[in-house]
Amino acid sequence: MAGLNKVMLIGRLGKDPEIRYSQQGLAVVNFSIATSEFWTDKTTGDRQEKTEWHNIVVFGKQAETCEKYLSKGSQIYVEGRLQTSNYEKEGQTHYMTKVVVSNFQFLGGKQDSQGGGGGYQKSDSGSGNQFQGQTNPGMTGGQESIPDDDIPF
């Protein structure tokens, strides 16, 4: 039986993307995104929040696009796979898990003040990846309202 390694996240960048190039000239960009969940504590009635940080890595033309258009606070949807690496520091082995991005979608507008954004997905046409400047109706600065009729389940 084959396995499945797929991750889908929507979050905000914690700092500006950092780009570097491999010895072969391949662009590699790294950034972290925060995802938060909110709930109301049943015993106290207080609103609670938990934030998780995710390390993201993007390669090639997608990396250059991320570096060009994203900045701290930008909202993004990423899709990819988990990859764990290890390194030694002061005699101890440390592990780091990253999301290796296969495609992504910018969410929100410029400085997240307007709805819309662009997408960047792999193209099946054989011409590589292409940037798609699309607007996303319904995305408004991180908060969206979906009528019950539009929910697909």
C-alpha cells in the first residue's frame, strides 16, 4: 500500500522570505507561516487561541515569485509535502520538519487591504510554471463570509 504525504495550509508570514541560490543556480526561498485556531473554553467562557509555526521551502521560479511578492504579514495558501532533516549542534542531533511547496495561492490584496490575489500553480502544458494573476472573490483580508448555500457539503 502506498503512503500519502500532503499538506495544505493557510497562514500569514512571520517575516520576509529569504532567498538563496544553490550551486546549480536553483532559487530556494525559506519563510515561516503561522496558523491559528480559536475556541471558547467551556469552563470559563474565555476565548482561547493556539498558533502553530510552519517552516516553508519553495524552489525554482516559484521561489522567485514568492520572494518578489510576499512580505511579513502576507496571507498565503501553500500545498506540498512534509520533509524532515537533521543536523548536529554541540553534539546533539536536532530535527527540523519543513513543508516543501508544490503550489501556492496568494490570499488578500496588497498589504491585505483589498480582496483578491494571484496564484501560481504547476502547468500541465509542458511549458513549466506560470504565474496566474487572478482575483479571488470572497477573500477579504483574511476574513471571509460564506453563505450556507455555497458550502459544498
